[in-house]
Amino acid sequence: MTIASETRTPTNFSLILEQVREAGLLTKRPSFYIIRLAVISLIASALWVGAGFTGYALQQSQWWIVAGFVLAGLLGIMSAQYGFIAHEASHRQVFKNNKANDWLGLVLANLFAGLSYGFWLKKHNKHHQRPNQIGEDPDIAIRVLSFTTESKESKKGPERWLSDRQGYLFPFLLLFTGFDLLVDSFAGLGRKDRSVGIKILEFSLMMVRQIAPYFVMAWMFGWLWAIALWFAMMMTFGFFMGAAFAPNHKGMPLIEKDSKLDFFSRQVLTSRNIRGSWLKDNLMGGLNYQVEHHLFPSMARPYLRRAHQMVSEFCRKNDVTMVEMNLFASYLVIMKHLNKVGLSNNVNPFNCPMVAELRPRN
């Protein structure tokens, strides 16, 4: 007796995955990351030397304070660059060996960005599984922001005051992203699902990053300069990280808690691409290709631009809406959506401004 084999209709994801794989876009590029880390480290080292020189110069003239804050801002951007590569290591983009990726991510996140790799890994993996799904995605469960009226109504005191004005305050709130991530990092070290040895290692590396360079600055040039440098660097780091991650999903459609969507639709319809350029590709850590990153999270950064061309063409041929806009326009959409939730007592979070604009007009 012969049993007929079942014929399965290929899904959108399996079709685009086959194209991407045949193009060789899922191979690893460790050389790209090694060279990039070397360049970032050289720049960061030069900036720390410059910060030391500025600390000395400030003892002679207060006019050097402007140069000091510029250097602190650039150091914040360099910390974010380390953070981006740690993020890519967590997605297995750098090496074929998973342990090598995790050790690279742990060192870069804790020692160079000053945040817990373990906390980030758990939170970010959950986000990738259920982007923009209410009750599932931790990235839409933020203390001072509300993406639904239910979330806003549940907040009290200062958090409620901020949520009511969140659209207008959004750029200002980004400045405190680094402090928020630092608090969450320490809280994450208290989880019981990780070994004590790893938690001690993460805590030690974080303390070295958050204390050692500023202790040296304080010893050489005084505590005032060291504290000012730390605050300025953390605020720039937080603003840069928040500004790079915010356009990815915020202001895009939310998915109801019990909704069922196929993988391709879930990732494409809830993600937003930012029109790329050489500068954006480098400064944003490839996050401007958010749709492609969510479809192929293990894809190395150098291949995202080519994958974007393939995914864009695929979506066009299959009548799938893929949102792409310039960076400034994305912030306007985010602020408009946040204000819609914050200022209204009866807003439908599933009808975001961008979706309304994309609907065909009769």
C-alpha cells in the first residue's frame, strides 16, 4: 500500500528564506566584526585620552567644558557601538560557535557598554518572539511610556503624569534610557535562572566599566569632572541607543494578546525600516533594516542591505505592506502615536498613524 505524500503550500517566509540562503546571505562574517571592534577601540582610546587632557585643561580654563561634553557625547556613542555588536553576538551573527558569540556579547555588553548581557538577552529574545504583542513584548511594557490606554490607566503618580505627556516629552525621556537600562541590568542580576558564577562575573565587569575610568579621572582631575563626565556620557549613550531602537516598532500596529499571525506577517507588519545610507548603516548598527533583522535575526550586518532589496521586491510582488521612511519622519510618527494614547481617554492602539496613512483612499 502506497501512502501519498502530503503537499504543503510554501509560506511567504519559506520562499524568501530560500532566496536569501541561495544568495549566500546567511554565512558568517567574523572579519567584519573584528575589524570594526579594532576601529571602535582605537577611537574610544583616543577619546579617553582626550577626556584626560580636557580634565587637565579645565584646571586652567573653564572654557574647556564644551570640549569635555563633546568628548563625553562621543564616548557615549562609542559605548553604543559596542552595545550594537553585543546585540549582534546575542543573535549569533558573528561566529558559528554559539558559546563564542555569548562570551563576546557578555564581555562587550558588561565591560564596554556597562550593561548586563544576561538581562538584555532574555528581554530581547522575548521581544523577537512576539514583537508589539500586548502582554508579551517587554519593549512595549515601559515604565514611563504607555502604548495602550489600559497601560496608561494602570500608571499612578509621576509615571502617569509622564504618560499623559509622553509624546511631547519623548526626546527628553530618551536621555534617561541609559540609566533605566542600568537599573534593569542590576535587577536582572538577581534572577534565579542563571548561575552565581556568571552573575558575579557580569556584576564585576559592569562595576569595572561604570567605576574604574571615572575613578582615574577623579584621582587625576577631581570628582566634579569625573561625575560630570559619567552623567554626560550616560545621557548621550542612552539617547543614542533609544533613538536607534525607537524607530523599529514604536508607532507600528499592536497585536492583540490572543491574536495568531504567521511568522512572516508578524515580523514585517510590526517593524519599520529606516531608509539607509552609509552613515546610518554604521551608526545605527544595522537596526535601520529592522524588517530584515526580524526575519533573519542571525544574518550578519554586512548582508542586510542586499537582503533588504530582496525582501522589498518580494513584498511588492506579494502585496505585503512594508513600511520604510526617513529617520526624522519616523520620530514624528512615534510622537504622534504616543500623544494619541497619552492625551486621549479612548484611543484604539491598533490604528496607529502610519497604518492609517497607508490605507488606500477611494
